[in-house]
Amino acid sequence: MKAHATRVLLVDNDHFIQEAVGELLREAGYVVEVAADGLEALERIAVAPPDVLVLDVVMPKIDGARLCRYLDADPQLARTPIIVFSSLAVPDLLTLPGLRGEAFVAKGPLPIVGRNLLEALAKVGQGNGEPQVYGFEGFRPRQVVAELLHLKQQQDLLLRHIRDGVLLADGAGRVTEANPAAARLLGASERSLIGRPLHEIFEPAHREAARHLWEGLRRGSDSPDCLTVHQEGRPLRVRFSPVTSRNGPAGLVLILTDLTGSDPLSW
């Protein structure tokens, strides 16, 4: 007999799925927490690692494949069982670097989804290494989700090869993505940057100026959009570009340019 009910973290940006699937699993005896994206999932996992992750793939901030890579890089979390829960076709899922799952469950009508998820959860830890597949017979993937995935893959490819450092942040100013050049220029690993407030990624002498600049941009004031900092012994120009939506600030893009070898008067 189990000493406690299985704790499930359901990660999906669809509010209906959070409520409907979450309630279905609770009625089946599972303890369920929800997260709307990979960043929120990381925050919840840091507080209390779940027994099982039920994971969507195409999500804002941090997608499912990248969340898997971050978990696998942590020895204490690398063995966390994952059930991939998606409206993408299995061949598309298999192209995503780092994505893993004990089972792949297709999204669809709630009664079918519920039956498949419960069966997948009941078999966690009993597999032979090959993922079990549920609900994909006659499945038609959602075209818009597949297109979003394709666009995200193109963005990732561009970011990996851009010479300048690029950081993406959410509306609260937390880092959600860092390309290899940004990690190198900041002298940090990609994973160590994720989730940190923007101003904290800089050396202490520049944090207050970075925080003040970001807060000014959020308020829509005529603040400068550029800051010169010294990081790891090299001068960097940091350009802040806010991303806005109808509801206000939605995020931020930071471009980091190495000024080493340039005329200091041009900084």
C-alpha cells in the first residue's frame, strides 16, 4: 500500500484543461497541482517535486521539451516520470530534442482523455523503456499547434547561431530563455539564468541601473533603452526592447553586444 497519494503536476497553458483534467485526476485519488507553463512548473518543482509530471509541449515561456532537458540535467529530478499530453502527432513529438515520456497521450474528448491518462498514470514505472502511446489512432493533430511548433523551432535555430547574446523575459522581468552567446557573455549556464529577475543576471555594480531601466520601460516612460555594463571583465552594451500586448507589457528582449576592442568613446 502506498504511504501517500501520488502527486501529479499538470503543466498546460489551457485553463479548461487545468480545471477539467485536474478535477478528473483528483476524483481518481491523485493529488494534483497545476502550472500554466514551464517556468511556473520549475518554480513548483523547486518547492515540492511531484511524483509524476503530466506535460503539454507547446507552451509560453518554457516549452515541454526544454523543461524535460532542465529536469534531466538535475540528478535529483532526472528520474521524474513524465507523461506527455499533447495535440501534436507522435512523429512531431519525436523530433523535439530532449522531450521524453513514459507515455504519450493525445488530447481529445474529455472522457477518452481521462481514460487514457488514468491508464498511463496507473502504469508509471512499469514500462520496458519504450513509451506507451494512447489515443493517437485516427488522431488529427491541431494544425495551429503544429505551426506554432515549427515557428518555435525556427526561432531556436536562429538564437543558437546569432553572435550577440539574446535574453527573453516575461512580463514580470524573469528570464525565460537565453541563447548560448548570452550565457557565454554573462559567464553563466543557460539553466542558471532561467527564472532569475533580469537585473540579477548582471554583476552587483550594474543591478540597480538595470532594474531602474526595466521599470521605466514597463511604465512607458522615456527611459533610455540601452545600458553599458562590465561582465566577466568585458564591456557589454545591453539593449532593452519591450514586447507589449493589449493588456500592457508582455515581456522583454535583451540584446547583449560585446564591446571588447571598440573605442570606449563609442559606448
